[in-house]
Amino acid sequence: MKIWLWTIILIVIAAFFYMYGLARLPLEEADEATYAIVVREMIQSGNFLTMTYDGAVWTEKPPLLFWLMAGSANLFGLNEFALRWPIAFFGILAVFFTAGILKTATGKNEIAFIGAITMILFPLFLAAARNIRMDVPVVAMMLGAVWCVFKSAENKPYAAGVGILTAIGFLLKSVVALLALPIIFIYGLIYRDWQWMKNKYFWLGWGAGAIIALPWHIYETVLLGGRFIADYLGLHVIERFSDNIIQSGITAPYIAKVFWIAGQPWSSVLILALLIFGATFFGKQKESSKQIRRLALFSFTSSVFLIAIFMASRTKLITYFIPAYPFLVLFLASVYWWFLEISQKKYVLFLRGTFIFLAIIAFGLSFREAFLESKLYVSRQVSDAKPVGVYLADAPENIPVFSYEYAYDKTVRFYSGKDIIRIKEDNGQTLETPFYLIIPTALLRENEWLNRFPKLHSGKYLTLVLVQS
């Protein structure tokens, strides 16, 4: 099959799974609604350098993704599709960089196509690409940097892309992008190829990368001083690694469980691939099998390195492990290549049929996650938070809005455009009527006095009440 036909098929499949129906779900409490509020304030203020949240300076993240979301919002309106579209684009880009690495490393269109399809139909990655997750854009740039190293072996100017893409990744998600460097070092060790370090384009690329990434960071440092460094790198990078600052309660066994369940069928295939490939790794090596083993060892070692880094962090989130998934896909594709090489011709058709069978299963699971019953990176309360917020958007400005025993109000804040005042039972606060009250529906039984007031929204998780005198 011609390369252009492979490409068209991939574009159609990737665009369908990554971009179709992006507005189906409300913006999530963490972190979609927060980022959406930052984008809205950026557009309203016209200040695209120093970001704000609720009017206060906000320096948790670098600005590039917010610039892209703001640009998308100016085109499509400030809505779910516009805000998620840039992340979906980076998801598709990650798919193509994965295919590019495989094509360059193997020279085979089939292996590149197999890897790309596996990436598209990997539910844990797919769901993240349909959500406002910075992990997807930054891993796309990391994969691009790795691809540039592979390509530079045959075409030296590609080495410039390493520094440029890493710098773009830095403007997308800060220091996480620098994880591309140890991965490239792993490449050098396993492939015994250090020519890229002697390549002038490699160093020119880092010079261009500095021009891309440094100006905003210098500007914010001059403007905000030590506060910027302490917040941007201290609180949100160093402290997340050294302390569980959000008290997530997520453990290594839980992460493994999520990967096993939500990564099917590929998580099962991964176990089988490790066992079979490990058993044959030390056999006789032809020149072609050496290349396969190098690719497999590089991709698996890189994924283990990334998993180990994020496992070592005291603050653990399921999304932190997204950068490891493409490298696991590279490993699976290399093992498929291995099977093609060692199989007799009469078994090749069976091998391809097996992949098609697995892809059909993955298609069904991915379709369910994307369009029917989304579970990954999704919270239940937002199904009520959006209609509550939409109702409050048209409510009179002079009536305050309180939330009782409900701290997760960022989604409501975004859709309503209003300040939400949090109260608890032990606040001892006297409230003057009228006011709007957001309360978990489960607490209505304990607060029967609210039943005499109009319920403007009564959902499974949240209820909005207009409390009047």
C-alpha cells in the first residue's frame, strides 16, 4: 500500500476519534474549568503574558497552550470544542510522530501503521487527548524530539528539531519537556549512536529553542521576581515531587490497576509481548533482528524510565503517566515486527489477523470511552455543575451565590461567570436573603427546610435552590 494511502487512512481514523464530539461532555473540575477561566480572563483583559485566575496573578503553568486555546476560542467561541481542539491536535501529532519513529527505525510502512493505530485506539491516551490535558501536548513534543534524533542519522538538519521541539514543549508544560533529554540519552546508549551530539544542527536547534522558551520566563521573572520562581518551579514542580501537596491518595497499585483495566486490550498484549520477547531476546542475532531488539529495548527502557520518574513523585495523578504510553506502543510495534521476522510466511497472515482482531476490540473500547460512556479523567458531578452554572449565568448580579459543603465549584464558576462563596455548617455565618445555594443533593435530607424554596435545578449530584425570605 502506498504511503499516501496509509496517511489518509490514519488522518480519517485519528480525526474521528480525537476531534469528533469534543463538546459532548462539560468541562471537568480539574483541570479543564480552571484553564478555561484563565483563557477567558486572558481574552477579556487582553493580557497574554501574565495570566490570571479570578483576577489574581496565576503562574502555575507556562502560556503556550493558553495562547492556542485563546486563539481557538476567538475562532469558534469560548466553548468546550474550542478549548479542547488544540489538545486533540497535539494528540494526532503524537500519533504521527510515533508512526514517524517506527517508519524511520524499521523502514516499514506496515509497522508504522500498526503503531499509529495502536496509539489512536489506546483508551488511556485517547481520553486524555479529548480532555484539556497538558500531558498530551508535551509528550507530542517529546516524541517529535526523539523522531528528529532518529531522522538525523540519515539527514543531519533534522537534529535541529530536538532543541526547538523541546523548547516548545517547555512552553507547553514546563520542565516535563526536558524528560526528552534522558530518553535521547537512552537512544544513544542502546543504538551506540552519538553522532547527533557532534552535529552542528543539534546545537543550533538548542540556540533557537532558547530564543523560543526564554523570553516569557525572563519577562515573568523580571515582573514578579522571586514570587514567580517560587510558585512556577517551587510549588508546582519541586513540591509536587517531594510532597503530596494535593493529598490525592493515589498509590502505585491503583495506577497499575487503572492501566490494566483501562489499557485493554493492549495491557494484556504487553504482558504477553514481554514474556515472549524476553524469552527470545538472547537468541542468535541476524543484523535485522539486532535492529528490532534495539528498538524494543529503547522503547521499553524509555517507558520504564518515565514510569519510574512519576512513581517517585510523592504527588501522584493518573494523568502523570500519559507520557509513558506512546513508548509502550513503540515497544508493542517492535515486538510485532519481531514476530513478522521470525514467523514463517504461512503464519504472517495469522499474525496480521490477530492484530486486526485486537484492533477491533480496541476500537469498541475506545468508541465507548470517547462517545458513549466516558469514565477516564471524568467526574460525575460535572453533569450537574454545567446546568447549574448555565442557569446562574442569567441570574441577577445582585443575588449572591453560595455553595454548601461543595468545594469543587470551578466548573460552575466557568459556566456561570460568577463568584461562588463557599460555606460550611460550622461557619456560623448569617446569610441575608435572597441568595442562591448550591448543595449536594445527598444533603437535602439533612436540610429539609430547603424544600419550601424553589429548586432551580435538581440533579443526581447537585441541587440549586433560590433561598428567599
